[in-house]
Amino acid sequence: MANKLRIKYVKSAIGYNENQKRTIAALGLHHLGDTVEQEDNSVIRGMVHKVQHLVRVEEVEA
């Protein structure tokens, strides 16, 4: 089975680059404390790496 990543928005993007704000939105996160599950692939991993200081990530078995 494919693994998933559970991504939680833990720090505000206020004061950060607009590209980072857009990356947060593209991950499906809108408000602090939001949690989403995304497929574990290189695209999502790259997005998470770009905003790693704003989110917490854990791997989840699907």
C-alpha cells in the first residue's frame, strides 16, 4: 500500500515569502492547526521541504 504524509500547519506564514504562503495553500492548509493527509511522493516532499519550518510531518500507513 502507498504511504501517506500527515501534515499539520503549526506556525503562521505571516512575514514569510509569498511563494511559501502559496505552497501552504497548495498543500491544502488554510488555518493554523489544520491537518491534511497527502500521498507520499516527490512533489509533496518537495513542497513540505520548502515550508518545513511552518509544518510538522509524520508518515502514516494507508
